[in-house]
Amino acid sequence: MECINKRSFGQKLKAYKRSPLSLALFLLVLVSTILTIGILLFLIGYIMIRGIPNIKPELFQWEYNTLNVSLMPALINTVIMTFISLLIAVPIAVFSAIYLVEYAKRGNRLVGIIRITAETLSGIPSIVYGLFGLLFFVTALGWGMSLLAGAFTLSIMILPLVMRTAEEALKAVPDSYREGSYGLGAGKLRTVFRIVLPSAMPGILAGVILGIGRIVGESAALIYTAGTVAEIPKGRDFLFDSTRTLSVHMYALTSEGLYVKQSYATAVILLFIVVLINWFSGYIAKKLSKA
């Protein structure tokens, strides 16, 4: 095995010597890869070194105050905010992708406009979404700085991302699956929901994972829509209570300048949550693909 690897490496080296441009491109790609991995490891290591020593039991108390600076309310608010945002955005995004791929005619101008609009919305800065949420949900609809206003703003933010990812996942399903289903007498709707959608589920989950990552890490849009109150929503009208997610909590601690150590500890917890979500979603995607 080692002999084969040495031969293949020697052959590649000879090919690169014959073509200096290929060698230059190979070195450029190699350096870029090393820099990317190095920067990522540096950031993770820096956060871990500064944050892990400051993780203390006081950070996980149920109520927030200036003595414990607890992140538990923000953590629970983050879970609630993520769940509501996905509950709003994912069905709309998936059904829109199904229409664009399965039902819309190819070359339709409306489909082209929708795709261009979705790509444009994906590139808009989050602060613009926050200002829109402030003007529409908070002010025009009279919801105030609330959990619901923040969730709707985030759902609009991740909608183009999930829709485009689901669309590409549906396109990746071979047409032979659809033809085989039609040949067995299944209708269009049954084919989509029993054959096409389960086959595209791993790709759709990838878009959902990206959406979760954006929700969890978002702060600019939520400052203008959900507020910065470090309390868990309570009562019947809990959806209209002002809340604070982990990213906003970390920003607030850092901006105050008094709890920088606790903000690094919050960053470690936030990083751990994102990694855990990605792992769990990948595990589900593998199970679904095997099934």
C-alpha cells in the first residue's frame, strides 16, 4: 500500500513539474486549506482557553441577576426561539421547493423571479431584517419587543436559505424514482411525499441545520425585535414577552464591559450547542438515508 502511494505521489510530482501552472494552483489550494483550518483551530482554541476556566455553577442558575449573570434564561429562550422560527419557516420553504421542482413548468418566468429573489434575500445583512422586523412586527402590528416578533423576523431570514437547499435536494433525486413510482400506478402527490421527499430528506436537513446555525448565532436582528430582557417568558401571553437569546446575552455582557469573562464562558456553551445540533442532525440524516 505504501509503495502504491509513493508511486502515485511520484507520478503527480512529475506531472506538476511538466506543468508549472498546475503546481502553482496546487500550492495555492494547499496553502488556502492550511490557512482556513489554522484560523478555525485558532478561533476555537482561543474561545476554549478564555471560556472554559470561567464556566461555573453560578452561570446555570434559573434566574438572572447581576451577581450570577446566569445564561440559563438565555439558553431556554434560544431553544424556544429556534423551535418557533423553524416551525414557521421550514414548512413554507419545503412546500415552496416542492412546487418549484415538481409542479412548476420548466422555463417559467415566475420560477426564475422567485429564485433570484431568494438568492438576493440570502445576501441581505441581518441588521436590515432587524430594522424590517422593528418597523413591521414591532411597530405596525403592535407586537412590541417580543419573542414572536423575533421568531417571525428570523423565519423570514432563514426562509430563502432553507428553500434553496430543499430545492437542490429535490433536484438531486433521480427521475427514475419518479418514473418507477408512476409506472406502479402512484399519483403525483403520493410520488412526491412517499418517494421524492424521503430521498431528499438528508439534503433538506442540511438546509435546516444551516438555518439553525444562523438562528442560534444571530444577535443584530433580535436586538431590534426580541429585546434584551434576561428572563424566561411566562404566562398566557408569553409570546409577547421580551426575551434574550444566547448570542444577544453574550453581546450584552461584552458591551457592558463588566462581565467579559462570563461572555467567553457563554461563547463556549454556544459553540458546544452548535456542534451538538450539527452532530444530532447529521445522525438523523444518516438514519433517514439508510431507511
